Amino acid sequence: MDGTIYDSRSLARLAFDGGTDELRPHLNAPAFVRRTGRAPLDASRVAVICNPRSHGVKTNGLDVPPGVEVLSPRTRSELRKTLTEFKERGVGLIVVAGGDGTVRDVLTCGGPLWKSGAPAIAVLPKGKTNALAFDFGIDAEASVAEVIDAWHADRLTMRPAIEISRPGEAAAPVRGFLFGAGIFVSATDLAQTTHRFGAFNNLAVALSMLGSIANVAFGFGGSGWREGKRISIAAPGAAPTGPGPKAAGMDVVGTRNRLIMLVSTMHRLPLGVRPFGEERGGMKLLATEAPVPNFLVNFWRTIRGGDDARLAKAGIYRLDAQRFDIDVEDGFVLDGEVFPGGRYILREGAPIAFVTP
């Protein structure tokens, strides 16, 4: 869950680093699980998928009511087996204790199983980055018991994932919530460096953002940061409706050097940044040409949600669409993991029910 394995045959060949292929049920209160409170009446319909390598689990452990099953699959095949067993026995709530990458892996492996009767999903922010939990406003100290109470009260938030596949490939798509290409790949490498020095969540985001700004604005990272990466973007079905943001956004279509490309279905991002403009649903894209003139000024305008038409004059575009066809020169990042370059299709998936305590 802290690592992803993939090959040229299948984008969705995800696995977990470390461990063995044995499924490990943690029902005897291992070090990272503490049994607290009363057993819920419907404990058999609740299960926890835990990434024991996640930062929050390693440092603070996990409080779980008696009778609720906690599993830590070590491989993609075991995760699929676990989710299949959950479906067969009627598990109605899956609590994911980990970071954004753990959520991505659970949704990717579970997607083919949940064509109908999908369980509710809850996210406990226990990873190094927890942007999705931030979007939902979930407290870092939220417990499994609080999630179960919210589930009983039908406190649900619907959110579609980005579904990423290769053209002509039959494998199930990878599902995630924050896609980035261009210098976002290098910025993710910077974030991993900050993790090694003990910076996580908003602090890690802030430090990697500052490092990226310095590299682009002052050339600290070499000319590659300023020149961007070759990225082709098409938006089938999207069309301008006249003057204004949508018309300006269509200028993003085509092949050119781009400093950054972001796509997300989240409403809010950490640190209050608003690269997609006003808060709204759906799949949203931000892409900039490279180089960006008056970089510092236009960067600030962009993350503060500045006017679309004004930014478009600097080669900075926003566009909403349900599908993007892309070709990325140097790979991309999805929820913290780097994937190889090539041609991909990004689609807005069906809404997923998330429990929000």
C-alpha cells in the first residue's frame, strides 16, 4: 500500500510491498489494534482494511470495537480475495485505515466486484498524505466506532473517482482522486524526501510546493523544471458554450509542453489551494503551458482560484469534462504513486458512497 507494482501489460497491476502472500486476519489484538468500547450489533457487516505500514497506524495504532474484523492483505491478489469474501458475506461498510494510496488500491481492486450492491466506504486518515479525508472534513482522530455511528445515521458523501485505463486494454481501471503530470511528478519526489525527514500531510505539501516554486522560479532544479513535459490532451464531448471560462478552457486541448497538469474529482484540497477555481463537483482539469510568464504572480493567482479568462492569457487553463484522452511524456502520479508515461483515458466514474463521521 506504500508501493505500487505495474507493468506494460496492465496499468492496474497493483501490489503491496513487503510481507507474504498469506492473508493475515488481526483478530487477537496485535500491537497496532486496540479493542475499545462495545461490540456493535452488526459487527459482522463491518470490516477494516488496514495498512500497518501507514504513518498514522505505526505511530498511534488503531482503536477498533470488539468483533469488528481487521485485515491487512499484503498483495493485490489477497486484497481482491478479501474484498470478494466481504461481498459474499454481505459486508456493508469497509473502513480503510491508511492514506490516499491505500484508498486507491482498495477502490481499484474492489471496482470490478461492486457493479451492484457496493458497500459504503469510510476513510480514516492514517497515511502520509490524506487529501481525500481532508476533502470530506474527517478528523485525524476519528475512530472506527465513530464511523459506524455515522454509517447508522446515513451520513454519506457521494464522490466519483477518476478511472484511468489504457486505450484498448481490457483490465479494470485504476481509481483515484488526484492525478498530476508535468512537474507534479518531480514535486511528488520532493514530498517523499520531506517524509523521510518527518514531514507529513499539510507540512509535506507545503514544503514540496515551496521547493517546486523555487526550482521553477529561480532555476534551482535545472532547466527541466521550467520547460515542462510534452503532454497531449483531448476532451471528447466537451465543447465551449461561448465567451468565458468554458471557451477559454478549450484552449487546453492539443499537444504542447506543459508545466503542470492536474485532474481531480475532489471539492477541496489541502492548504486551501484552489487550482480548479470555485468549489464544485465533477472531474476538473488544470493545465498550463510552459514556460509560464510572470510565474510567481500567475502561480499565486492560480492557487487562489483566480479568474479563468485572465489566467488563460498566460497559458493557464481550466476545463470540466467527463473524459480526457491524454498522452504523457514522463509519467504521472495518482494519489502519491508514479505510473509510466504513455496514452491513457481518464473518465469520471460513478459516485461512491463515503461515510463521513
